[in-house]
Amino acid sequence: RPLYSDAPLGNSTVSAKAELASIAVKPVNSRYAQQVRNNLIFGLYGGAQAPAAPTYSLALNVSELVQSAATIQVTTDVDQPTAGTVTLTAAYVLTDAQTGKTVATGTRSISSSYDKPSQEFANYRAQIDAENRAARELGEVLRLALAQDLAKKAR
């Protein structure tokens, strides 16, 4: 059956959409982690308000790795990076809000490449845009992972 259907997850009486909307996402502490959190929250609630009495609590730990992906010779002895890769990795712990018992844990990663122009601000802005793209994709991947975890739990 479709994971995002209106049918309940396993033995549950609540639809998958409603069960995902009952997850409260805890605050995070960095710009890129906040981007992941915002995209995940939008995916879980569909633009609606956060649940007043959540069934689950989600803790996110998002880390970032920025690497130079390619180099070219500009002059005789100088290598200048011309491309970069931003990798965002999110470790999550989903717990039952009433009992505090761990329901699921996992780690997901997304990479996003970008061009590194020679201008400093343009380079910085390209990296931020790559972070935003990775955060958007990571939010979607986390939503899918949580839906899978809840479907397994319901069995």
C-alpha cells in the first residue's frame, strides 16, 4: 500500500499523514540545521500549525561538511578550487512524547555541488544556496524515513 495514503499505518487507527503531523521537532542550533528543520516541519504539517499535544518528539543533530571537489591550474604553481560540495548529515531520534521511550533512530545524508567563482561573496552565496538545496532534500528524506519508521513500529 502507498506509504502516504489515508490508510492507517499497520495496527494504528490514525492515517499516515495524521501520524506524521503528530511529531514535534525540537529546536536546532545552526542556520543549515534550521533550514533542514523548517523543510521537515513543512513536510510533516503541510503548512498547518504544530500539534498542541504531540504524540512523538524528534531530536535532530545536523552536521555540515564543505569540500572542494575539483581543481584546475590557474598559474604555474597555484591550484584554485572551481567546484565544491556541501554534505548535510542528520542524525535523528524519534521518541514517544508520553513515555520518553525511543521509537526510532537513524542517519541520513544529502550532498549538493556548487561552482566556486573567484569572487569571495559570490563563492559564499553559492555555498549558502547549496546548503539550502541540501536542506530541502534532507527534509524530504527525513520525512520519508520517519514514515517508514512509524510504519515498522505499527506492525
